[in-house]
Amino acid sequence: MNNFDLHIFLVILALTATSLYAYPRIQSLDVNDPLYVQQQAGVSRYFKDRVQNQSNEPLQLYEYIPHSRDTLMRIASRVLLPFGTIASFNNISQVHEPLDGKIIVIPNKPGIFIPNERQNVLQRMLANRIANTDISSEQITITVEEERTIGLFYEDVGLTAFERSRFLRSLFSFPLRIMRITSHFGLRKHPIEGYEHHHNGIDLGAPEGTPVYSPKDGIIVSIETDSRLGLVITMEHEFGYLTRYGHLQETLVDVGDIVEEGETIARVGNSGVSTGPHLHFEVQNEEIYVDPLLLLPRYGIIQGL
């Protein structure tokens, strides 16, 4: 076989290998990989266009199989894209999810992908936020190992501070979106009766009628009226956790309902013994009260921390 024939053979071999993949497969995230260089060039063109208020770069998808030392953050850094972009394209809802053996889809520009059929908490949160906006989108289909996922791509849309914090850390999300912490967990003087006692949760000040969201997937185990906490919902979650929500105005669920994280379950009220509209939020683990702030994210729109 002469050099020309060898060259033709290698080209055919490369084309055959590429055809086995849904997208051009990046083998390594360095400049020795021509497809990695191509992806980087696409990102660079996109940002140059954006400076000039243009959007000429078509969406191009690549795929990559992480190496043993790869993490979501490292991959996002190497491909010059926000970690939220990589997470949304790959059905990743927590930063520490293992990537071993997972085919990672990598676009050539930032944005978020929301599938028509939501599969995780992050996707549901993104869908709820964008549902009532007029942000433009493009319908695309992502194919991984012959499995097709249809959804919408929102170019240059990123995660909010709340969504980033929820993705990066915390067992629970906050049951309110905007609030003020008016009382912490632990010993305190009762705000009405004046005696010292242990406060088993945290109080979140918010206007009456403010939606209360489920902070984690769970099941409604009781709805009752308590002489002190007023109208109360109790939810059961995995790993032995219970959460309680007091001083409610009204409930929007029934006992036995299975609810997803981010679903509206009630509205803030002023029932029971209360100094004003707020949510009393408790967390128990195996019947032991836990400071909710140890299990919740910190983010900019919460005041009073």
C-alpha cells in the first residue's frame, strides 16, 4: 500500500468512526484535538458576535466522554461555557453527580436546554421561571446513545443566583423565593409571651399570600391546625427527613399527595400565635430537630442572614 492509498484508508476509517457517534466526538480537551479546537473557535465567534449585538453562530453540538479526573466544573472551564449550560444539556441536577462513562453533550455557545419532559429538579426550576416570559428559543433534539430528547434551547440564558446555589450545594431549597429571616433556630425569647425557649425552626417573613414551595420531593403526611403554629403542613422526605410549615393562610395540597421540589403547596399566612405574616419552617431528621440553615443554600435575595 503506497502513501496515497494509506491516506485514503485513514480518511475513510475516520469518517466511519465519526458516523458511529451522534455528534463529533472530542477525545481530549486540549489543543491537540482538532474537534476541541473547532468547538473553541465556535465559542469565540459567538462572543465576538455578541459584542456587536449579532447572533450568527449556528448551534453545533459535540460529545465527550469524561476522563477519570474530569468534573463538571473542569469540563465547563475547558470548553469556555457556564456550568449551567453543560448541566442543562446533560440532565445533571447536582454538581457532584458522577460522570463516569456518561456521554457529555457540549454546545458551541452558552444557554440552557429545557426538555419537553422534565427529568430533574433543575429542569423543573428553569421551566417554571421561563414559562411566563417572552424569551426566544429554538427547538432542538439531543441524541445520546440513540435516545432522543426534544426540548427548547434558550441562547445566552443562564442560571439565577438561586438556581446556581441550589445546584452547587444544599439538601433542600428554600420554601420561599424572596423573604427575610426574622427568627433563627435555637434559644430565643418568645416574641409575644417573653419567656426563653428553644425555637425548633426558622421564621421567614413574607407578605400574606406568598407562595410556599416544596423544598424537596416528598409526600404530604398531615395537614392540621395547631393552637400555636396555626395551619400546618408536614411533609416526609427521603433519608428520614420531615419538614413542617406553620402559620399558613391556606394549603394547596391534600394528605397523601406526592409533590415535587418547587411545587406550590401553600400560601404564607398569619394563623396561630403570630406577630405578623411569616412562614415557620422546621426540619427534623429521625425525630431530631435540625437547623434548616445547615441544609439550605445561601443566595443574594435572602435578607437577614
